[in-house]
Amino acid sequence: MNLQFKKIIFYAAILLAGIFAPIVFPAYTFQLAVLWMMILFALTWDILGGQMGYNSLGNILFFGAGMYICTVVQIGMYYDVAEYTAHFGAVKIDFTPYQYFTGISAGLVIAAFACAIIAVIFGWIVFGLRGPYFAIGTLGVAIAAGELVGAWDYVGGGGGISLPNYPGGPGDREMFFYMLCFISAVCTFIFLKWLYSTRFQLALNAIRDDEEKAEAMGIHTNRYKTIAWSFAAFFLGISGGIFGNMTGFIEPLEVAFPTVTFGIFMVLMVLLGGKGTLWGPVIGAIIFHVIKEITWTYLLGWQWVALGALIIINVVYFQQGIMGWAQEKWPEFFGITVDEAIASAEENSPAEKEASL
Amino acid sequence: MFDNLSLLGLVPMLNLQLLLDGLLIGSVFALAAYGLALVWGVMNIKNLAQGDFVIMGGYITFTLSQPPINLHPILSIPIIFVLMFVFGWGLYHTIIKRVIERDLFTSLLATFGLAIVIQQLINLAYGPDVQTADAGMEIREFFGGEITIADTKLVSFLLALVVGLLITFFMKKSRMGRAIRATSQDARAARIMGVDTDRVYAFTFSLNAAICGVAGVLISIIWVIQPFFGITHSIRSFVIVTSAGFGNLIGVILSALGLGAVEQFSGFIFGAEFQQATVVGLLVGVLIIRQIMQSRQRQVVQ
């Protein structure tokens, strides 16, 4: 039984668990769907935050943009959007199954590509900012986007939009959206696994380690940064479209651009799992989601305090995350080898080491 | 929106009124922003909990002004100063001390967590209602009632001025102030010269919390406080400091006054619900302008 075979069994087990989980635990279908979405959030945040060293607090912008674009496309294909939103969903229009499924597929595709384009446009604005300015700038863009959409009557303003009803039973509906979340998260993982095996990851890591040197080495840093952000935006746009349909009602501040909930969760999940690794965000997302559900259930009222405390403890005391900790503990398992000759040479000449710092 | 614009053109006194209100409120923003410039410049801490310190100071004032204590809000300023100083000192030794030497994002995220904890604890204690501490003062009228200035705003302006002058004096003349300035210039050199930088950091952070507390007292008198208003105050401080730069007290004051005036005008023209959007929009604008200026500098270097 070689390593390759073990890996195949491992991935197959995860896929099977993903498919059969809602059948075994039907009461938790919604929670499981959100869990897959959280994994997607963490994976996409890590493209910039972990691999490239650009800590964005505003990635939620693409989640909300995708949600709104998907909704508008879905409705706009068959009805007048302004008329639909003017009733705040009071007049429920029934979509036929054909209309519904063509609408949602077109909506998701268009949302994904539109979000990638938005990322290119905003990337041009924010990628000149470095360090904390980038974090604050992206946070500002995300908050401003929520406020502006809230003032835009065409898409329902602050009152929001009710989405078309799913044509089918409630059980089917849950399973349908669970599968969408599951597939989008798995696709994101596979895409990133491939991406991180190419030169692209090396370029991103070079930007993280020293942007000026990377530029001097001939890497078009701005191009790489923008493309990396539009990858994140692409998948976030899809997840936004799915989440909007899953909840059935969208509004700008709490659902579409939740800067202080999902927007921070994605950062926290990556930090918890270990940034700059492929599996770290996945593990972090699972642990975080479980902790969050437990505190939301048993610490009602205090859940936010617990969350804030978790952020502080995580950031201050445990920043390397679970994967970082595991890599320190068992380096050989991750293929990190310590060259004995260099290590002993460094130990013998502390003065040189000091100088290199 | 255009109605309001044309109204401003028709009644020139209204412009003056908005400008005065903005400048008087801006003076209070300057206090919190100066605190942020202090911790940012000296310790390189981007404190996202800045606004929540302000709101916290406001709520302590509110509690003291209620029965059974019934303390006048203005008299509570020294108490708040001491309480928030102690609070900042405790916070420094539990959390902030451990993030100073880390990368830039760490302090931002840690203080963001802190902001969530503070605002939620206040929310649990007082509920999400809007509160205000009543100072029981009158409203002055000028030009036959065309311009009104609340006495509370004038008093808070003067108090902000006094506190600002005291802090400036302290930074210039006292031994600790000199140590703080030395540390911000070069922490390592200051350590070699015998400055206990750890103590300087602790003092700076506590002083910042105390200044924010005083700003909170003034905000609770002239305006309203609510558990979740902290983030807007934080963003205001960031806008001011980003546009003024640290260690530039005059710049901080001028941009704070400007921000206050811009907010009043945009609140009048677009409506009060766009207040936060205005502040955030200004932040993005300031960052873009800063970037353009830097890219020009960068070309010179290359």
C-alpha cells in the first residue's frame, strides 16, 4: 500500500463523507452547507492572506457583489427587476422549474465572471496600498459597498429582495443547495491544489517574502496580485450567489456585506488553521464552524464576546495556526528537511547568524 | 438632495451654522485621533478599538450621571481619565505587550477582536438604545435665532482645547514626554540611553485610552452614544491620522476640524443615514490620494 494509494483513499473518503453527510444527518443539512461555504471562504482568503501576504479585510465585497449580481440576473431574465424589487417581495411571482434552473445557472456563471472583473478594477485601486493600509482600505471599500447598495432602489435598497421560490419540496431544496455548496467548495480546493503546484504559487510567495526583490527579479507583481485576487473573487462570487438563494432573502448590511461576521470569520478561520498552507484553511474552517455553532447554541447573548476573545487569543498566542504548529512538531511529515551540515555550521557561528539578521 | 443644495445657496447663514457645528464636533474628533497618532507613531500599533474606548468613556459618564451618583458629566472627566488610564494599563500588560513586536496585521486584528469584546459587553450591559448624558445647559442664539450654538458644544470645544494643550505641554516638558518622543524616534537608541521602553509603551497606550475616555465624555454630552458607534469613531480617527501623518499635531487638528465640517455638510445634503458612508468614502478617498502621492515619490527614487 503505497502513499499514492493512501491519498486516493483519503480523498475518496472525504468525498463520500461530503455526499452522505446530509443523508445521515438530515437535520443539519443547512449547517453542513454553511460549513462547506466556510471552507470556500477560508481557501479563497488564503490565496491573498496566506500565500501572498496581503491581508484583506474586505473580501466579503465579492460575496455580496456575487449575491446581488446573481439575483438580478436570475430575476432579470424573465421579469422586470425594478418592478419585482418595488414590492419588497410582497407579490410572490412563481417561477417555472425551467425558468428557475436556467436563471440560477446563468446567474452563478455571470456572478463569478463579473466578480473577477470587479476584482481587477478594485485591484487597480487598492494594490498600491501596503500592509495595514491595504487591510483598512479593503475594509473601507467593503463597508462603503454595503452602504451604497443599501441606497440603490433598483436592487431593493435597504429593504432587500426576496428570491424566487425553489420549485420543489423543502427536502429537495435543502439537498440541492447543499450539493451546490459542496461542489463549489470541492472545485475551489481542486483548483487551488493545482494552482499551488504551478509557478504561480512561487510568484505569490515571492511577493509575500519581499515584493521589491520579486519585482527586481522580473515578476510582474501587480499583474500577479490582481489575478490572484480575481481568482478569489471568482469563487466568492459563486458562493455569494448560492448563499443568497439558500437563505431566500437578501439585504445589504446583514446578508450580503456582513463585514463583521463572515468578513472576519474568513480571516480567523485561516489564522486558526494556519495560513499559507492548503489544508490549514480547511481544518481551521471546520474547527471554527463547530466552535461557533456550539457557542451560538450554549452561550446565547455572550457568543460575540466569546468570538472576540477567540480572535484575541488566536492572534496573540497561537498565530502560526494548527498547520504551522504541526509543521514545527513533525517537519519530516511535511517534507521539510533540515540540512544537518548547514544547521550545525550556523550553530557554530552565532556571530554570522546575528549579522544576517 | 438637490433641494437641500439649493437651500444652502438661498440661506447663507445655514452654511455658517453647519460649519460652526462641524468645527465644534471636529475638535472632539481631534482628541481621539491624536491618541491614535500617538500609539501608531510610538508603538506602531494600529488600534481598531480606538472608537470603542471613546464609547466606553461615554458610557461610564452616562452611568455616573444617573442616580444614585448624579455626578455632572463635566465633573466626571478626571475620574474617567484615571479609570481609562488604569484600563489601558491593564490592557497593555495582558494583550498589547505581546503584539508590539509582531507584524503589522497582528495588532490590527487583535485590537479588532478587542473592539468586538468591548462593544458586545457594553451592549449586554446597557442594551442597544441610544443614550446621552445631560449636562443641563442652554442654547445660545445669534443674529435673531438664525445661528444657534449649544453651550455644551462650546464648553466641550474649550475642554478639548484644554486637554489638548495639557497633553502637548506634557509631551514637550515632562521627563516621560521626552522619553515617549525619544522612543518614537528610535526605540533601540532610546533603550541604549537608559529609557525603559516597555514602561514608555505601557504609559503611551494608557495615555491614549485616557484621552479617548475624555473624548467619550465630550461625545456623550454633545452627541449620542450607542454600543455599536465605536467602529465609526475608529474609522474617523484613521481618516484623520492617515491624512495628517503622525507627530503632526497641527495637521491632526486641522484634518479633524475639516472632517467634522464635511460630515455636517454631507449629513445635511444627503441625509443623516449616509453619515457612515461619508466617513468610509473619505477614508477610501484619502487612501487613494495618498497612494497617488506615494507613486509620484517612488518614481523619483527609481
